[in-house]
Amino acid sequence: MIPKLKIIPLGGLGEIGKNLTVLEYANDIIVIDAGMGFPEESMYGVDVVYPDVSYLRLNAEKIRGLILTHGHEDHIGAVPYLLKEVDCPIYTTALTAALVELKLEENDMLYNTQIFTKKAGSVFRLGCFTIEFINVNHSIPDTVALAIDTPMGMVIHTADFKFDLTPVGGKSIDVTRFGELGNKGVLCLLSDSTNVEKPGHSDPEIKVTESFHKLFNGCDKRIIITTFASNIHRLQQIINVAAKFGRKVAVTGRSMESVLHVATTIGYMDLPENEVISLDEIGKLPKSKTVIISTGSQGESMSALYRMAFSEHKQIKIDSGDRVIISASAIPGNENMITRVIDELYRKGAEVIYDKNTDLHVSGHAPQEDLKMMLALVRPKFFIPVHGEYRMLVKHAQLAEMMGVSSSNICIADIGDVIEITKKGIRKEEKVSAGEVLVDGGLGEVGAVVLHDRHRLATDGMLVVVMAVSAETHECLAEPELVTRGFIYVKDSEDLLQELKQVAMESVDNCVDQGITDVNALKAKMKSSVATFLFKKTKCSPIILPVLFEL
């Protein structure tokens, strides 16, 4: 049997989020990350998108562990879902472990899960794989890249990363270790493609601190800042600057409060004494002496900032005495929601600062020159771009070729592709089951049929046809009653509805004339006739519910 290393992405390729990668050799599997995705506008009623892990469920006995690179939702959000399908231990860093424990506790799964906490520089073995954690910079502390020694050679997974030589808290990316591994020889590099379309080097986080100083200096308004809840370094910066300018800080939003509690408990944030107070306390102070840190940087409808903007927040009312600072970039797809919140804040009279040119946010993902630097340090034989939409993967592949990786050694994959590395080279073999699991918070998993029906309801509406027929002959006893929702307004379309009633009655009468009296058969015929008529007349296909009463 030819030795082969399989790399199977089950999420995070051709998309933003839902990151999950499988490494498999013989009878051993390790899983890297288990992230959630965000629903598209057409996914009506869907709250969360998880990767399809049916391949892992079928191979559960081979799984040696789940390795989490950092604590962002697109890397840990699907952990409870995955652990309901397969039972495996988790290996990660301290902050990520604490955030995962919150999730597992909410799902009553904490006491059934083994979580092993490791530091950057730690080395441990899972089956035939030896894994080393390497410190990298990102927009959340405790992010690590993975150096995975396999029977075929060294595989490096960068996780989300950037080069920040002046990081706010923590250590700079371990450039030396990447160089050492490159000198020893790296079989394959899997590298973050999220920011590949941006030229240049990474901006340092320290630039944001400088912007905050400028916006606080001389301001006599209440300052409300929204940012990603997980960006602990950003939260620390805001609190430090507020303390310097003599302002007290309050936090609003469940995820922000949870992250602040976790980070301070495990020593990842250092809060000045009595600096952070409750919303009730801060409401008693002059506006010029206060700062509120809020969730809602993506315009989420349940977030604290959204509730402030639309006058739904119980404790905070927005007015002309407020300066609102949005210290985050838009996740693709969220632009319209953010714009709506900004517009509403302006309606309330607030000053809103969100211009990209103000250095209020720097990305945690490597742009082109950083990606080139990683390739130059590691010098991999094979290269697989990950974490990005398809055009990003292509552009990253082009960068790799520019940096000396042979085009025949570069693999651009889709989720579900089985990438095999053997002594002969790299290639894509068969596909495994992969895709999306859609979850409605109140109902659980939503299947394709339900989603299709929701789409039809949203676009074409619904028509209910209620008709009474004779229990003996099944002939129509009266004109049917029509009930429409989201289709047409009855009073505006009386002629069409009258024709529709006639079509429904004729379909039943024709069946009776042919000796068909089964109620289900009559309903099916009536539904088919009505649907055909409506499409010819309106080019619409509403959901049709036929109801027959036997009298």
C-alpha cells in the first residue's frame, strides 16, 4: 500500500468562516478547528451555519483529537455541534479553552469533554502526528500556528495570522521558529488567504491606540465604542485610554461581558482599579466622564449598539451628546446591516466615526507582503491556500508560484476534496460528504426542503384553497374560499381569483367524471391545476395548500 497523507477541508474554502480541516494518515485523524459560518440573506430563519461533519462521524474511531488554533467563532463556534457527533479531546491554548468552556457549559457538555491546555512552544503527540504550537499574531490573544510532523513530512498550518513586530500585549510572531522549520524542510504549507487581495504589510495594532488618543482628547461627549468582543487587546487599549483621560468605562452586550470576565479571570487583561463600573453607575456620571464599550460592530439585530440606535436599549438613549466610534471592519455580507445602524445613529443626532482612513481598526489577517514572508520563511514543497473565498485562494496560489513553489505542487481545493500527498506528488482524489448544516435556533437543523419552502414563501407567498365537496359523490358543493399570504391582495385581483376558483372547481369535477373520488387524489389534482394556471397568468409559484371538506 502506497503511504499517503490525506488533507480534507470540510469548511473554510470557497467561503469566509466555517473553518474545519482534517489530516488523516492510515488509522489516525486529527481535526483542526471547528468553526461556524454566518447565514446568507436567502437563508430565511437560519441563525447559524455549521460544517457537515458526516465524514468524521463515519470515521469517529480514528479521531485522536480536535486542535483549536484560536478563539474566534469561525474557528470554535461549531465545537458543541461537532462533539455531539464525535467524542474526542480538545487541545488548545488557555484563552481559547476558557471561551470553549463557556460554550460547552451553555450546552451542558462541559463535564463530558476533555480539554488539554497548551502554551505556544508546546509539543505533543496524537496517534502518528506530533504537533507543535507556534505563537502568531492575530486579533485575539493565544493564537497559534501548527507545525505537524507526519509520517510523510512536516505540515504547517498558519491559522489566522499576521506579522506585528510591535504587538499590544503578548509576544510577536515567532519568526525564528518558522525559519528553523523551513531550513529543516517543510512538506506542505496551509496558509490563511483572507487578506490576500490587500497589498503591503500588516498595520500594527498600536496605530489604533494613537487614533483613540486623538478622538478622546478634547471630547466633551459621551464616547460609545463598538468593536469585536473577542479583540481583547482592543478592549484593553480602550480601557487604558479612558483611564488616562479620566473617564469611567461600562460594558454592554452579553458576549462582550463574557469575554471581559473570562480575560480578567485568567489574567489576560489588567483593569485599573475601579475603572470598569456598571451601566447603572455610569448613568449617574457626566457624559464627558464616561465610555461605553458595546457589541454590535456588525450591525447585528440583537446587539447592544443596534438596540441603542433603535431606542430599544433599556439603559442607554442616544442623542447629540454622544460620539459613537466603530472600531471594526465589516465582515463580507454585513455592510447593509452596519449602514442601517449608522444611519439610525445619525437620526438620533449622534456623531458617528467609522471612516476607514481614521485607523480605528487594523486587520488580524496577513496581506500580500506578509504572506510572501511566510512563504519565504517556510519554503514548502507543496502549498494549499485555505481560509478564503475562491478568488482569494487563486490569488494566494499565484503568490506562492511567484515565491518559487512549482505550479504542479499547488492545490486549490473545495470543501470535501480529498487532497493526497504521496512520494509521487500532490493531487485531489475522491470527494467526501461536505457542505452546510443550517440551524434555526428554535427548531434545530433546517433541511433543504424547509429552506426551499421558506424561500418560496418569501418570494411568491402562499395560497390556501378551501373547498366543500359531497361526501357521497365528491362533487363541488360551493365555490372555494381562497386565503392568500404574501401573494396577491384579494381586493386588487378579484377577476384573477374568480378565474382561480373556476379552475379549482373544474379540476375536482373532471376527476369525479373520471371516477376518481379519493380525497388525496382530488387535492393533488386541484393543487396541480391551480399551480399551472397561476404560473401561466403571473409567472409566480406560491406554495399552494388545498383543503377539502366532505359534507
